[in-house]
Amino acid sequence: MSHEEAPYEYASGRTPPTVVTRPPMVSLTPDNIERLKRYPRPPHDNGRGLHFHLDLRPSIVAETVEHLKSIGATWTLIYAPDAEQAKYTAKACWDAGIMPVVRIGKLIDEGFDPVPYVRALEEVGAPPYIQIYNEPNDSREWKDDTPDNWVQIFARNWARVAAQVFDAGGYPGLQVLDKPELDAVVDAVRYNNREDIWERTFFVQHNYGSNHPPDYPYDAINQQEHPGATILDDPLSILSFLAYAVWMQEKLGFVLPIMGGEGGWPYEREEDRRYPKVGQPYHADFHRETFDWFRIGVISNGEPLPDYLFSIVPWLAGSWDFPSDNWWGSLSGDRVETIAALASIPPFERRFSWDEDEGPDVVIPPEKPEPIEPEKPEPEPIEPDKPKPEPIEPDKPEAPPLAWDERLDDLGVRLERSGESPAWRLVTAEYWDPSQAGDKQHIEFAALDETGEPAAGVRFVADWEGRRDDENPAYAVTNARGEADAPIWIPLDPEKQDGIIFATTADAPGDVVRGMGRPNYGNVIFKLTYRWGARL
């Protein structure tokens, strides 16, 4: 989709965000990014998927592959009771350009050999993504009733089988629904001294949305009742992967790739009476918005699309046991509106932060309004391509000497001097590119008093053009060394010079630096030094 094309209009009244307006909950280290880059993905990957039909007879397999192709799916999850069914079903998907993730159809307390599943995928040329067990808190996943110490039994069994999958050359898949289960698995792997398996482990999410909108719990209705609520307060949301990522980083020190297994919005679900039932148009609108994340690079709460989110795979293409959930052949007919909505998404290939292209097509910054300051004299910006000293006007203080990194001009970064006196004056603006910034993506502030000594307790603000009233900018207060920093997350295109982040002092007049952002999602640092005074 081009920048000029209008966003998809939702019959439900929602319009998805097309620009990043919220910092990511988890910032990935360079080492974490290198881990993620090593995991295989399907050709023409668009992150879009759907759980495969539960009936794996060859005729149903062929029909389901055509259904997946009709919505442009490049991912699926296959529940396979044995390795032979896994093999021919995975082959049909892989030959169609669809990544098959295979869930071993065995119970948690049932003995089995996982290696034949690994070999089955290898024989058809597909990456051996193998999910081990499923929803351990569900009594249906055990031979008898769920045992009292089910968390510990599940964790020990998963750690043992995962090592077998890893040693056979496969990718072990972990599926849990809550943090205690994740923590127990990490502890069991550490106890076995097999932390090497994390090099190829992936996480399978079941991000069901109930009847919540795609931006829940950040939507206006929930925020009015629960101000400041985040996904960590209520993860019953399509965005629940954000919580898993936080838990993984806390327990493991890094985030595993998160792939879809189940999720989405079951038809006509109505669990939260604050919201309408998920019939049409909501079923179509919500699923299209979710799959559009991978095209535009922004998820529904305004955060950037995380590199660790590999796919969304809702439940369910088809089954005989859960007919009301079927996308094809449900009790109320096919989900024709939803199928058409997904089929209408223009073809694209998902981009990651490490891809060397121009970034998401439709991350469209809003028009940059000129600041309106009726009681202040009009600030005169320093033109990047024509640096010139500001004129000394009787009612305007002289600007201080400025050390300006010329690379800022190439990004479209610009300075606006405050017309008030005294004020915090920018004296140094330095840019650290990705080769210098390491894993940081910050604005680093330094404050000097009028004598040039470090000034503590000075509050700076990093804000962005077009910020909504219900969103908050980032504030940073200088320490005893006169230093502070604020994270940045919104991208900019150096060719378009379209950065929308600006920074200044929060509690006293100060110069404004505009046009900042992360060039093509790169890690960069803007180092801004301010000094208090009228003229220096």
C-alpha cells in the first residue's frame, strides 16, 4: 500500500493506527536480535496464518491448503496425532509456500518419541518446528485428572522432550498460558543443564481476543474504567504476546520468537458486556487489522511491530469437533466477510528492523503543524542546508555558540530557538549513528548552569508531533552529573526527513530540537547539551 492510499475503513467505527505512538514494552538487545535472525521463515513471509483443519485425511488437507492460500496465509499450525500425518500435511503446506508448525498430538503424561516428527519435516524440506504439549492447565491435556503438581510435571517433561527435539536438529516449541508455567520450564531446563536448547526454542501463543477490540486493554472504554491499565494487568487480548515478551526477558534475559498456534476472535463471542458480540463486521474488521500489523509495522496500541512476533495464527480453518469456530463449514456458514477482508490485503513481505530497505510502507507521520505561540515571538529555525547565525533583535536574546553535528542535517533535524530570556540554550547537538550507539536508542540530555557546571534536577521532555490527548510524552530529570536520557522508538526515513520527535526543557523556557527519530529503525543516540542563560 502506498503512502497516498487511504487506510482501511472499519464498519465497526475503528480506524487502525498507521504511525508509532507508543514505546515498545520490551527493547531487544543486539544479541537478542541476532538470535531471532537465525530462525527460518517462509518465502514471502507476511506473518499471516490460520490453524489447520483437525481432519488430516488427504482430501481435507488439499482443500484446506487451498483455503489458506485464498487468504494469503504463509503460516499454519498442524495438530498431528502421528509423524506420518505430520509428514504429508506439512509437505502439502510447504510446497504451497506455507510454513508448517507441527504440534505433537500427545498428552503431557503420555510417553512418546518426538524424533520421528523432526525427521518427517526434514524429509519434506520444511524447517522442523515442533510444538511439545499444549495448554498444560487444561485437564483435556492429561490422561486422567490434572495432578496437583501439574506445573512441575509439565515443566520436567517439556524440558526432557525439548532436549530430544533439539538434539535431533529440531526447533522445540513451548506453549503455556501464564508466567508460573514459563518460570517452571526455565528452571527445569536450567536444572538439566540444557540451556543450549534456547538457541532454537520458539514460543507458541494462544492470543485469543475474547470480544475485546484489537487495542484492548489500551482502548478508550477500558482506559476510562481502568486508567493506565496495560497488558500486564489484563492479558485477555490479541496483544497478549506483549506480556509473554516481558516475562521471557525477565526470566531468560531475552525474548524467544513468538509464533501463532491459536487465537483470534471466536465468532459471536460475548464475554465482556462492555463490548459488542463478535459477529460481523467485527470479526472481519478485527482480523484484518491484526494481519495488517505485519504490513504497516504498527500494532493496534500504537507500538512498533516487535521483531520477536513472527506470526498470528487464529483458530480455526475447520474441524468436526468445534464447528462453530470454523472459518469454512461452520454451523452458520463460511466466514465470507472475514475471508474477503483478508483476501483484499495487498501482497507484501513482512520487514524486520534488520532488513535493509526503507521500512514499513504506511508508517505515515501526521502532518507537522507549525507551533502556535501567540504570546511568544516567532522562532526562526536554523535551515540544515543553509546554516546561518540568527539575527540579533532588540526583543530577542542572542543565541549562544552552537556545536552542531552536520550529520543531523542529513536526517532533517532542526533547531528552534526560544524567544524568551533567560532560557535553556542548546550549545551542543551530537549524533551517534548505529555503528556508535550499540543497543541504545535514546536522546541523551546534559544540563549546565550559567557558570557551565552540571545542573541537577532539570526536567526535559521528549514528545512527538500528533500525540493524542490520552498519550504521554517521555520525561527525564538530570542527575547529579547533569545527565538524563529518554528512549525514542518512532522511526524516520532519512530520504523524506520525516522525523516527528522533538525535545526541549519541561519546566522553563528552552530551545526545541525537532525532526528526530530512529532512521530506518536503527539504534541511534541524539546527545543534546543545554546551558542556562540569556547570552553566553
